[in-house]
Amino acid sequence: MTAIEKPWDPSAEGVLQLPSGLLVRGRGLRNPLPPGPKPEFALHLRARRPAPVAWEHQWLRWPDFWLPADRPAFAQALRTLLARAEKQRVEVACGGGFGRTGTALACLAVLDGVPNTDAVAYVREHYAHRAVETPWQRGFVARFG
């Protein structure tokens, strides 16, 4: 495994440090791109295909306030994102950066070893207190894995 040449700043807004030490940035696509290095890979979670970006990305259909349309594809995308985070700057993004992004980050935390029952609290503490907005998103995290 090679080190990331210029990793995310762990203290930067939107950057979540997983228990393994891997860094993932979460953000809202409606907001301006944060300062600093650009992602090398992004997972976009939107109901409709988002605007193109200059870096490699994957889009998964996920309507606002709901759950991913293709749950097996979502789980595989998170596994891929987690593996890429070892060598690249990766981010997860939805419209506002809280519901779908928070849910995805909580599921990443589960894959990284956080118990399902603690994953939402982990992401709310280390990413954004508004993360994982709906009861069905919280239930999805509780059953993820």
C-alpha cells in the first residue's frame, strides 16, 4: 500500500476519520467545493445524475430523504470506496451532505468496525450532528452489513 501523496486534512470541515484511520470527506453538492485538494474519487448519491466533475466518480440513484434504489450496488460501492480510501482522497456527496451522505458514512463506519448500534452516533459526533436524517435511514444503518 502506498501513502496518499496529499491526504485530506483530518481537521477540515466534512472530513471523517474512521476508526482504522482512513479519511473520507462528506459534502453537499449544492455547496461550493471546499478549499484544498480535490477528491480523486467520489460517490454521488442523488435521485438524478449530478453535474459532471473533473475527477473519477460513481453515481447511485438515491432519492432525497429515502434509501438507495439499488442496495446491493450501494454496499459494493461502499466497499470499493473504503478500499480506495487507503490510497486516494475519496468523498461521499449528496445534495445537502447530511441525510444520504451521513447514512453512507455511517455504513462505512460499520464496514470499518463500528457496531451498527453505534454508527449513527459515531458519524454525528465526528462528521455532523445532523447526519442520518430520517428514521428509515437510521434503521437502514442498524441493519447494514
